[in-house]
Amino acid sequence: MNNKQHGQGEEIWSDGQIYRGNYVKGIRQGMGEYIWPDGSKYVGEFVNGKQHGKGTYIWSSGKKYEGDWKNGTENGEGTMHSTDGTRYEGHFVDGMKHGKGRLFW
């Protein structure tokens, strides 16, 4: 495909970033896993190279978000698990809690 990644693959950058998953014409597309140098990790769907669809992001601190993504940020229904054991289930817009939700502790 014109010297662009296509299909399943793995890309490793010199700074420690790693992507394993599907490519379409050189763009991360479909299911994949992206790992940052600090150990943070996203596993889920990609569209046009960004987290989009269903996915889970785990920060290096242990904080975790599971749910809907749009254009690289938490958007839609999801669950945020904090390191202190609290959990928020509800709606997110641009990475922020928004609207109705429930907090558990």
C-alpha cells in the first residue's frame, strides 16, 4: 500500500512508545494497544489514528477509565476507577465528568 503499514503490525519509537494493532493505509485503525514510556496504556478501538469507540486507558498511577472515546478523549458513557478505590460511573465530555453519574466509595 504505497509503503504504508497495512494490516496487523507493531511500531516502536526510540522514546519508548509502542503501538501494536491494526493499520489502514499507514493510520492506526481498528483494535490496538498503545503504550507510553511512563507505562500508561490504552487498549481498544482507533479511528484515524486516535482513540475512538470502546477502550480502556490505564495511567501509570493505576487510575483507569473504561468506556467510550471520541477523537482521543473520554466522551460518552464510562467508568473512572481512582487509585483511592472510588469509582465514578456516568457520562463524560472531553475527558471530564459531565451530567448524570454515580460515585461509589
